[in-house]
Amino acid sequence: MRRCDPGLCLYVAHSHEILEDAETEILREFPRQAVHRFRARPTSRDITKINLITIQSLSRNLDMFREKTVDYLIIDEFHHAAAKSYRDSIEALGPVFLLGLTATPFRGDRQDVLKLCHENVIVCYEMREGIELGILCPYHYFGCFDDIDYSDIRHNGQRYDIRDLERALIIPERDGAIIGKWREKAEGKPTLAFCCSHRHADRVATSFQEAGVPAATYLSTTGGAIRLQRREEFRSGAIKVLCVVDVLNEGVDLPFAECLLFLRPTESKRIFFQQMGRGLRHFIGKERCIVIDFIGNFQNAYRIVEYQGLDPYDDIQSTPETTFTRTAKETLHLPSGCVVEFDERVIDVFGRQTLDPKYATRHNIGRILLYQYRKLEDRIGRHPTKRDVDRQCFLDSTFYVSVFGSWRDFERKISR
């Protein structure tokens, strides 16, 4: 953009935190007088070469920019661009060059944001590719059993009822389990805790404080000055656990975060990737990101196995041929340096959901069978036999035969 020397550039995002980070990066290439971030209602006299503005402010003040030639329109977190406010802004401004930036181009409603760019993709890197290339740091993921019965919590087909979730999740036993697992896997590491609601975040922060761990909340209702202060305290280590709800899911650069706590049901691939992405930036002294995910029998929990592939495998129809020709490593498909461990009871949850005809595919059950086998192998200290699996696993050898063709075919697969 600096080489093209645009006359007018608009950088648009849906939150001030994203614009703050973008402004810092832009100021490394452009002088201060060429850059302006609108914090309040924009005025014509403030417009300069590069202008950073929220979509909310832009959509309310389109007339101010409509008569100008917008050389560059850059939209961060472009997966939001299917919304009417974005589409209206793009149409009204008619930019010479439109650039969309996002790490999660998939949407739950399946609207195709690529159409807004005429299907023109300049660069596309998967998260796993970023880890393999060393651009992102590896992760160690622990899927911990969450002893909450989600079958009694109301679900509208897309998400759980927040009030029901609060009643189920805000209990002393769960608070103790969260803190205990954090102390076991990541004590002292700067941690982002993703909660289901403001009340839940307040409770988690209070529980950590009562356990002697500096913690605070970071919410949509947290004032701008306090947000800035808490991000700095988190960076300096004065706050060890920052409990958040949605506002830090995307677009904010916190490379010093070394642990992620997933304390709410992960109900979509997009949310999983956004939360994971908050911990994968490199930072001095940071070797890996620890991810502690509390998994119960919530809807689509089994899909977490698919998300671990960190690529669109789950969007590709699996056939017996593709299932049988992939090696065990290809089926588990973990990036270099990454580790994934699921509690045995979590594997049971996955197994029960996968047995439901509306969920089961050869692909997802194949991964679950491999995780189950590896877990048993670690426990008994040798390669499990068919008899071991029948005696000690929730999914017995008949499932291995059904997915892999025969027990011998399965053994050949895992030996490659």
C-alpha cells in the first residue's frame, strides 16, 4: 500500500481493539500525520490519507465519504462482511481496490463472503500451515471431561440458552476443577479464559482471585480506559487470568498469552479457530500454547476431533477409499510440534455422539477410533490387541472392522 501511495484509504473493523493494533502496524510504514483513527463521530477535516474507522461509525456517516474517491477499502475480519452494514458500505463507497482480511472465512449461516471479492483470493494460509512454517507457535491441547449434563439445557438449534448455561456452569465443583486443571497444566502462564456470559466471567475471575491467582474480567461493558489498563496488566503479569466474553475472540494481538481456557461449549468451527488463534502468536520465551478445553456432552462436541485437523477436511466428503489409504498420522493430521490429549470419558462422549446416524461418517469416527486406540496404548504400555479393545474400550473392535475393513487392515494402517 505504501508503494502505491493511495490518495484515500479506509481501514474498517468492528471493534476499537482491532483498529488499535492495526494503527500500530500502519504507523511503522506511514508518518503520524498521514494516519487518523476515528474515536468519535468523524468530521471532514479529520480525513487524511489512511483512516481507521469502525463499521458502526462508517455506516452511520457514509455521506461524508460517498463523494470521495476511496482508493483502498480494507475490511478486517472480513467474514462479517455478509452483514448489511458492510454490504451497503462497499456499494456506497465503490472502492478502486477492496481488500478483505480474515483467518476464518467460513460462516455458520454459509453465506459466501468471497462473492463480495468476485471470488478473488490473493493469499490463503491454513492455520496448520502457519504452524508448520513456524509463523505460528505449536499448541498442546488437553480435552478434559466436563461433568455437566447438557441434555437438560435448552438449545434453539444454534446455541444454548445463556441463563440455563449459567445455572449449569456456575457451580463450586466446576470452579474447583477448572483451577485444579490450570494449576496442573499451566500454572503461572498468562491465560485467556473464554466464558459463556458476563456473570460467568465474573464468577471465574472471582474463583481464581479467591485461590490466590490475580484475575480480572474483560467484557463489552468494560470501559475503554480500563480495557487498556487490563491489557497492559495482562502483558506485564500483574493479571494472570483474563476472563473474556466474545470481545477478544478475534482480531486482537495478545502474543504473550500462553494458555487458553475453553470454559463454554464450542458450538462452531469458527469459534474454535478464533479462540485458538488468540494463543498461537510467537513471543519471546514462548515455546507453545497450552489449551485446556472442558468438554461435556454438548451438541456437536464430537466435531472438536475434526477441528483438530486445522484444515477443511470436514468439508470434504470421505469415502472408504480415502479412509483406508490415509495413514494414522494423516488421519490424526496434527501439525508438527502439536500434541492432543483427550480424557477417556471425552472419547466416550465423542463415541456416543458419532454413533447417532445424523452425526456418523467414516471420517469422523475413524479419527475417534484412532484417538481411543492411542489412549489405551498409553495406558497399558504396549500395542493393544483386538481383545484389549473389546474389553476396555467404549467402541469395540466391530467399529474398527466397519471403518478400516478388518482388524488386520487397521493394524497395518497404524504401523505405517
